[in-house]
Amino acid sequence: MTLPRYTSILLLCAGAVACDGTIGPGRHTGGDDPPPPAETGSVRPAPARFSCDANAVPSELPLPRLSRTQLMNSLRFAIARALPNEADALWTKLTPILARYPTDQRTPAPGDLKGGFSRLDQSIQQTQIDVMYDLGKAVAQELTSTDARRDALLGSCASDSQTANDRACLETFIRGWGSRVLRYPLPPAEVTAFADIAGSTPVDRAAVADVITTLLNSPWFLYRVEHGTTAGQPVSPLSAFELASRLSYQFWQAPPDDALWAAATDGSLLTESGFNAQLDRMMKSPQLRSSLDEFVSEWLRLEELPSLVALRNDPVYQAFVGAQMPTDTTRTAMFEDVQLSAWNTVVSGGSVSDFLLDRRSYTADPFLAAIYGVPVWNGSGPAPVIPSQNRSGLLTRAALLATGTASTRPIHKGYLVRNALLCQQVGAPPPNASDRPPAPTASMTTRQVVTQLTSGGSCGGCHNNTINPPGFVLEGFDALGRERGMERLFNPQGHETATPPVDTSADVWLYDSEQRAISNAAELSRMIHDSQLFGSCVAQHYFRFAHARVESTSRDGCLLSEMEAVARSGAPMADLLKTVANHPAFKQRSFQ
């Protein structure tokens, strides 16, 4: 059959002339060197990855741009604050313009072949500027399209018989709505400057629209502008309103709500008790979930799973799937299954390890529930536990196993384990590597084909010792994530030709000389758990997501080591998220 071009994590190193076999801390270099001898017993915890230099000053983004998600949430907030009863209808009308705003690009860390976070995309394109102006103008025109809407914004003074109060009427609107939209109390001089845009007709609908357009295109709206409170100092405490915005965009991806704004206004946010009260409230809010969903989805590259129906007319795929074909709803359900596992871990007080080893199914999709062998979950009460002991948690969720084809992807899965779950870098494939993922034949299993293509020459150093073993261990699940003991082979016409047993044994090493002979996914999950590398890696990824930049191990070491310690300690996963906000660097601005 003809396979679609798959978004593979790693290009196939077949017949290559070079392969850099380096891999993160505790590296093993390639060639055909044999792996370290296998050991017995439990895996020892790996050394901590980060250390703290108390004299180091953390890095800062010069002027953080709101991500696309954050910007859209800010626009919705602005509309809802102006006309709450019409906000949904107005938002729908803006859909064509909203669709034109560029999507933030996933930006991997240096040395990573794939992955990364869209928050790291801090670039500014002309398209963003143009579309944002169009959006600001369209919102302004909608908010002022009738006298009734204008009066709802400005109050009765906009339509009374008096004209002497028109300027004051507009300034009151700017001082109230404008301050919330720009996320800081506008001083008198700035209120005056915005009001001057309306000229001599301060309540004219077109004039008010000009003011709104300008507000929505202000740098204070499009960026998180932070000046601190001590001018001229290399490091300055944030103001209460700057701190409120940091909190809300970090955990809710949206502007401060009324309670957070009130805490900034009365100064209680700058006290330890007031800050902790707001942080605890935000962590318990359902609004946290959208931010957590984005983190989990991008960290684990969930969206790289292709459509599950693109090959529905292919005879091999039809024969592989069986009578009932999955749908794109099933694909979405696979994503949500992982995201809900993370969310339920956070809200239930579970740890990072609990997320790794969570064996509950969080799906209402019948097809996915059947894959797991559980009833559908209605979203309330305890989610059903997956009965198979080999379905060991995160590693064996369908979203990380499915491929959209009839073939599994051991190389893809092996790299995902190394890079996303262990934060180990694998050298780039050589220029002449094939980008076509290997597939089984009518007579050879997937493992046999992958081994034949990648075990020889310079490829072996990367594939034999690093990439392939964890991928082979996960061969106990097919390309839909169904558990299997046999691999069904097909000819191009979709006729089954053989059902050889699946070999899931492999010698897997995680760091230095730690290598174990294992034979199933549950053993791999436990090996990763015991090494504590997963906790270190989650901390590193969440740092990147939270700060919209790649870490500096020297300048950011104090926060990273604290996050790592929390992630490894068995403390609630929520505490890992809170560690970012509780660190002193969160409440100050560095200008160095």
C-alpha cells in the first residue's frame, strides 16, 4: 500500500554515512560499540539535573508577546466587559478575521529535532500587525454600531441633551474599560491622550470607535509590558497589576478577573497571604485546565497524530482496523484522554509519578473505550481502571501509540520517550537519511524491518542503543493502540499473510551504565519512574512553557532545581505548577 507522508519524530537512518550518537546527560557515543552490560535489580535514581547558583540572575524575555490563545482570550474579555449580553454573538461575527491571525509556531529547544512550545514563538510578522488592526477596528465598529450599544458603553450621558459632559463621559469609559483591557490603571495623562483621539465629538459613534481601535492596538494590550516599581535598578519588584497579569496569563491565559484585579487594587496581592490566597484560588479554578491542556498537548506532541480516517479506503488499513472504523472524534478523544489524566492528577492532589503511572481511562468515546477494554466515562465519579496490567499509564495511552496507518512507529515512539519523557537529545540524522517510516511487509514484522534498516553501520550507534529499544518494547500495542501478542501482516491487497508473535524484549538503558533487559511496557514505565528522570524532564518542559523561552541552566538553575526537587519528591503535581509562581523571580523583573 501507499503510506501517507508521516510527521515522523526521527528520520530513518538507512545506509547513512554519519550519525551523531550523543544523548543528553550521561552520553553514549555511537558507532557499533556494544552497550554496557545488562544489570539486574531496580534502577537507581539518576542524579539531579540542575543546581542552584544563588548569585545568578535569571533571564527575562525583553517584551513578552501574548500568544495567539492569550490574545484571543483578551479580545473576548474586552468584548464581554463592554457588552456582556451580546459577547457571544459578536465573537461569532469576528470569526473570519480571527481565522486570519497567524498560528504560533512550535519552537523546539536547540538540539531537539522535534517538539517545543508555541509560546516560545515570540516573532512578530506583518500579518499579525495587519490582522490585529483589522480586529481592533472590527471590534470597535461592532461595539459602537448603534446608539444603544454606544450608550451601554458610555452611559446615559452619551445621549442626554447636555454636551458639556460628553468629554467626561468618554474619559470615564476609558478610565474603567480601558484600564481593564490594558491591565493597569490609566493615569490622568494617558486618559487624556486616548480621549483626545475623539477630538471635539467625544460621544460620536465613529469617534468612540477610533478610541477603542487605538486601545486594542496599544502595546499594553498586545504584550505584557512590565516596568517594575524601582526605576533604574537592574532588578525591580513588579507592581501589583503587573503581578496580577503574570499570574492570570500564566495559569489562565487570560486577563485578570475581578477578584484578582481587586487584590491588585487594594494591594493585598503584594502581601504573602494575599498572593497565596489568589494563587490557591486560581489553581482550583476550571480556567486552569485550558492552560494545562495546552502544556500537555505540546509537551507530548499529541497533535502530531495524523487523521485516523485518511486511509479508510486503503485495503490494508481496512483489514487492519476491522469492521468498525475510528473517526476523527476518536482522534480528539485520544488527546482528551491524556489531557484529562493530567487534569485529574492535578485536581486530585496526585503527583507527577501518578500521572506517569495513571491507569484510568478518561474517555466517553466508545471506540477508544473498547481499545482500553472499559466502559465509557461520563465525566463524573471515578474513571474506570484499565484492566490490563501491561497498560501501564502514560506510555500506553492510545494518543502516544496510534499512527493513522496500519503500521506502528518504533522509531517515533523511541524518540518520543527519549526526548519528551526523559529530556535526552538524540543526534540529528545524516543528510541522506530517508524520511519514509519503515513498514512491515507480507513476510517481515515491523521490528524486523526497522532492525534491518537501522542496525548497521553508523546508524547502529543511535538506533541500537538509544532509539529503537524503547520503541520495540512498545510493540505490544498496534497502530491503533490495541494490545496485541501477534502482529498481523498483509499483502498490498489487504489479505492477511502471517501472524508472527510480537517480540517486545529489549535492553534499555536510561543514563550512564544503567541498562536492563525488559520485556513489556509496564517494566519500561517502572524503569522510567524509578530513575526519576521523568520528574526532572517534566520540570524542564514546564519551565519552558511557563517562561516562553528555553532555560539557561546557569542563570535559571535555582528555579529549575527547585522544580525538579518538587517533581521528584512525590508532592502534588499542582505544587510543581505553583513553584513557578512562588519563586522570588516570578515577582520581580530583571533588566540585565
